[in-house]
Amino acid sequence: MPKTFFSRIGASHILTRPSLASVAAIGIALAVTIAAGIFAEVQNRSVHLQSARANVAEQLGIVRARLEGNINSNLQLVRGLVALIATQPDIDQDQFGRISSGLIGNHSQLRNVAGAPDLVVRLMYPMTGNEKAIGLDYRKNEQQRDAALRAVNSGEMVLAGPVDLLQGGKGFVGRFPVFIENDDGTRRLWGLVAAVVDADRLYADSGLLDATLPVDIAIMGRDATMADKSVFFGDENILSQNPVLSEVVLPTGRWRIAAIPRGGWSAMPDNAWKVRLLMLAGGLLVLLPIFIAGQLYDQRRGHIRELRRRQVQMEGLSQRLKLALDTSKIGIWELNLDTGVLTWDSRMRELYDIPEWRDTSQYDVWSECLHPEDLKRAEKEYWDAIDTGGTYHSDFRVILQDGSTRWIRAIGAVHTNTRGQRYILGVNWDVSRDFQLKTRLLNAKQNAEDRNRELEDARALMEHHSLHDSLTGLPNRRFLDRQLLDEQAPHKPTALLHIDLDRFKHINDTLGHAAGDSMLTHAASVLMENVSSSEFVARIGGDEFVIAITEPTDEKSLAALAEKIIEQMRQPVTFENHQCRFGVSIGIAMADTTLSDYGRHLLVDADIALYRAKSNGRNRFEFFSDTLKSEIVRNKQVADDILCALERQEFLPYFQPQFDARTLAITGVEALARWNHPTEGILTPDIFLKTADELNVVPLIDRIILEQTLWQSARWKAAGIHIPKMSVNVSAGRLNDANLMQSLDGLAFEPGSLSFELLESIFLDDKNDLIAANFEHLRDMGIDIEIDDFGTGYASIVSLIHLRPKRLKIDRQLVIPITHSEGQRRLVASIIEIGQSLGIKVVAEGVETMEHARILRDLGCDALQGYAFAPAMPSDRLIEFVREERWREAS
């Protein structure tokens, strides 16, 4: 092609200028990109502000919850005092001081509590520093009269403050009206109880004074009235900075609380420049393709103009195409069908390796060159095309002068010229490489098919391995699940025997895994010997097997099969000169074939039956039944009820008094856990303790009983009842708790008045340093140690000396027979003598009759506990019991 032609093409591209459409498209895209960037900037700032306000709201919620909790807990403590005064209106200063001392301490923010019978302050705690308040008449004091009368008139507690206190500082004053119920059912005013909450302590305990608090807070609403807009805590400028607002709900009103980030709101997000750079990159990604598309569009228009110019040159290009064909390796031939003259070009001679001197005008020159194996087929295809006047297409081999072969592809067509002569015109070319490639492809295909067959065999083998156990060759858990859950499974099990090897772990641990594998293989062979061809054995776990029965059966047949397996498994198995013995536990479940999805629950039912067999002593079998299922469901319901009971505070203490064996004076009480079930009434520990232990909530129940016992002891003191000692049971879980002492911080009790009872079954382990350390800390706190159920476990004299308990309790199983068994009486006497020799007080449980009491007293027992004197009872009944001294009537 002439050089000037290419020059013109290059010039057309260089001179192409952007069209108006391209410029318009770029302008629109630029405007949209700028608008999107502005929108993203606005949205980013909005999201930043929302996130900042959400963080402030979260911190504000925490502070608000602490304020509400602290205020309500302080006022709730005082309400207990108000309730007590309502029942004992003749309370004196000593009683008032003892009760109030339990309210004011490190666990509350109360500064002082005052009682004003007939609205005149006569009771006060603490008295030191508050003597001037004695004799204050609320009706005559102008500063406090309105708030006092508002509490009396409303009949509800009124919270005022913050106010400046005479003793210094600020505080909130809660005034509680106290009413006494007359015999005719009417109420009369006793007076007021006023409690002062220290403002600074309240703020500090609620986190308002925390230097690390990330927000600035302001609180308004003096005297808990929302109408008061004045700020009594924080900077009032916070209110003008668009703060996050909330409300602190108080028993008689509300405070409004506002918060902003420390240092104020930040308008600029931290990721502002990151978002801007992203928008810039996005804009470039939008504009650049549009710019390129515009350039391509302009180039296309130039190409169209160029194509129009090239159409003029099409004739010249056709001539060049003929030249290219002449110089190619394609040979052209023509046969005159009327004259039989064959015409070949020079390329045809090269393809067939025909010498220049040989005449090629006859048909025979072609047929003689064909490979004998292809001759007949090739000639037939040739003459069929001539006879039909259609196209000719054939592939064949030719033999060259040196004896080698070459593949030729021939294409032709019959036509008639303007003179009426018939010709067949065609072309030939060498396709040897194509056939070589085809041969290689066929070989590759054959190899691929062979490989696919190998892969299919491997896949089948892998599928087999995935469904069978590698050690025993038995079907595995996946195979069993497929049979149970697949509705289309051909042999769906109708019954299952879930088998677990007993003592297998002992063999595996002592003789090694090789011995364990040998035992598993032996067990698999035993099981396989006991099933028919229509049944199968599966290994579904380490030492767990399943026999799947696929034919109809009954319990008698299944029981006979289970007994046979158990008997065979008992026989010793030799491994490397060791006699290994193990047994099996079997759970049996039969499917209800009337249900469409019975397979889904069959293994679960068999597992439940296996659990029952193992819990009943192992080396046995059990059938799954509706009764067993109901028991499982019942245990699940009890577990759910226990968790709900903990949330609803349904666990409470019952108290059984303990008496001096000689004077019959009350020496203490034992706090026993009871469950106040909403539908089943009061439940004893034998109903719920096992399930609670499985749920690991026994330490939590112990804590609840301990706290309620201490609270009831405060009631007893307020009621004028003296109980010298309270005993509370403690579980093994709490003794092994490294945080035991920390959990006891803040408990209010007099040293020596509280003791922890430890079951002898969880007696001190000399190797457990944590339990020993906890014992020492308990003694330092003033908490005594007692041994419960002595004589039923494994406590030794050495361990008694090491533990040094304050008291030990003889179990009721040893006490009850002493009235008619001399040997049992001597045993109890020996325990008492051991206790006395070690300086340990001895308490006898299970004192059912006064005869028991007399014998135990004569044997030297220190204290008695049992139904002969009193059963366990709630706190209110205990108060009546002690006041009326009913046990003396029984004695």
C-alpha cells in the first residue's frame, strides 16, 4: 500500500477535534460529580454529628441509670425503716439507732436519719453532730414546714434539694410520712421520717465527678420538679449548646439532665479529608471514562469518513487479493467434465510431489497418488459430487515419492460456463498438521475419559470412606444420619440399639491406643456377628456403636439381642498377654412408623435410654419410654423454672431454731433454702438442688439466702428478738471461688453472729490451698466454720484439727436410732467426746422427740435441732414463735 495512504490516515486522527456532544457530556458529568461531592460532605458531617450524639446519649444513659439506682436504693432502705415504725410506733432511740446503723454505711449515701413523731424530731441517727435538731417542730419551722406538710398531705415521700446543710455541704432530703392503722381500719399520722442523702457522695458514686467521664453534664429541676429550670449541678452554658437531654425518674418527680461532649461538639469529622479524597477519586473514575468515550466517538466518526474513501480503492484491493492467493500454499485444480482434461497449477504438483516432466492432464495422475486405504472412499465422494452437481468435500492421504504420506483437504463445486461446458473447480491444501492435532486431541480425549473413570472410582472410594469408619470398616455417623433423615432411604431403621463401651477409657489410658483400637475392633466383630444381612452396625463415636434394625420387630426380640450382646462383651479379650475386660450399656428405642419423620428423633430417644442405662449402674440395657421422655422434659422444665426463679427472686430462706441442750434457750438458727414456686408452692432443696447444681447456679442461690438472712436478722433486731447466731449452708463451688472474699465485701453483720456450714462430703482437702486460704479469710472477717452432716462422709480427726471448725453437727441418720440402739448411742457419744476434746461445740440434728433431747443432753451434746422443738419456718412465723416461746410448751 502506498506510503501517502498511511500519512492521510494519521493526519485525520491528529486533526480530529472534540465534538460539541463530547464537551457537553463532560460538562454534565463534572456538574453531577461536584453535586455528589457536596452531598457526601453534608451527609458525612450529619453522620458524624449523629454518631457523636449517640455516644453522648450512651454515656448519659449510664450516668442517669446510676443516679436513679443510687437515689432509689437509698430511699428504699429508709422505706424499710418507715414500715417498721408503722408496726412499732413506740420505737425508742436505742432501737431507732440500731436499725438506722444498718442503713447508713459504706453501701449507701445516707448522712443521717431522723424520726419526728407528731412532726417533732425526737429520734436521730447518728446523734453526734445532730443534737441541735432534737426538738425541731416542722409545723413551726418556716424553712421546712411547707415540704413537711406537703409530704403529710400527699401521703407520699417528698424529695427536696439540693439544699445547704447546717453540718456543711449539700444534700437531698427525703421526708416520709408514717401512718398507723387503727383498730377500726382508719389511719392516723404518726409523724415523719427524714433522711439526708449526701449530694457529693451521690454525685461521686454515680460517676458525675469522674475525671475520665467523656461528657460534660448539667442537671436541673430542684425539688424534683420539672417546672424548675435552674441548674444545680454542672455548667448552665451546656443548655445553650444543643445538648442531649434525658430525665432522671425519682419516686416523687423528675430531674432533667443534659450532656455534651467534653470540650463541646466538633463540626469537622475525623475522616473529612479521607471522604473528600475518595470523592475526588470517584469523580476521576466517572470523568475519565466519559472523556475517553468522547474521544472514541470522535475517532469513530473519523473512521467512517476514512472507510468512505477506501471504498474507491476496493478494486485495487481485489487485485492484490488475487496476488495473495497466487502466492499462498493452496493449489487450484479444474476438470473439464465434457473432455476429461484435468488442469493443475504448480502448487498442486508440489502438494502431490509430481515431477515437472510428468503430464497431469489425465484423471489417473490423481488417483494413482491416493493412499490405497483412502482411494475407494475419496473416489466415491468425488464422483458423487459430480453426479449430483453439488459441492465436493473430501479429506484423504497421498503417497509422496519418498514413501511418506500427506493429508490433503479437497473442496470443489460443479459449474457450467457461458458456453455450456461443465466443469468441477476446486482447491487443495495440506492439512497434515490439522490431522496430527486431531490425532493428539483424540488421544487426549481418550486419556481424559480414562482419567475421568479413575476419578469416578476415586470419588466412589472417597464416598465409601466418608460413610464408613476407617478402623472398623463399619458405617459411621454420617451414614446413619443419611438413613435416619433421608425420606427416600431404601432401608430406613425402625429400631435402634445405642451401645456404649464401659471401662473402655480405662483400657485406653492404661494400655495405650493400640489396645483401645483392638477392643473397638473386637466389639465391632461381636456386634456384626449378631445382626442379619438386612440390618447394619455403625460406629458413631469414640466408643459408641449403633445397631439399626430395618425390619419390623418387638421389644422381646430387641431385649434378647441386647442381653446376648452384653453377655458376649463380658468375655475377656487378650491383648499382648493382658486380659482386658469391658462391658456395654445399651439404650433401645423403637420408632413410631406411623409418623412421617420418625427417623429424626430415633437416635435422640436411643441416646436418652442409654443415659438412663448408664445412670442405673451400667452393663445393662434400657428401653426408651414416654415416662422417661416425660422425666427429661420435667428436668428441662425445672431447669427453666430455676433460671426464671432467680430473675423473679423466688428463692428465700426458712429458719430452723437451735436450742441449748440444758437450758433450751435459743442459741441460733439454720437458714435453709426454699423455692416459693408460683404454682407448686414451697419446694425443698431435694426437688431443685440437683438440677441447680447442673446449671452451676448453686453458688448464686447460696448468695441470695445469705443476703436475705442478714436482712431478716436486721428485722429481728428491730423487733427486739435476739438470735445469737445464724448458720448458712455453703456449696463446694463457692469455697473454690477465688473471688469469694470479694463477693462478701459490704455485708453488714456482727462478727461471731454468722457461720458457714460445710457438708462433710465437701470437707477440707489438704492439697487445696485456695479453700484453706478462704477459711482463714472467713475467720478474719468474723465468720465461723461449721461441719454439717458429720458422720456420713470421710472427715478425719486430723482434718478437724486442721480446719478448727466452731461447731460440728451430727447427722440425723445417726441421731434417730439412739432411743432404741445402744450401739448407735455409743457412736453418738464418741462423736460428742471427740468434739469436746477438740474444743468444738456439737449440735445434734434430727431431734424428733423429747426422749432424743434427754439422751443427747445426758451425753453432753451442746445444742439440739429438730421437729421435737420446731420445724423450719419463714421469718415472720419465727418472730411469733420466739415471742410466744412455744418450744417450752413442747418440752
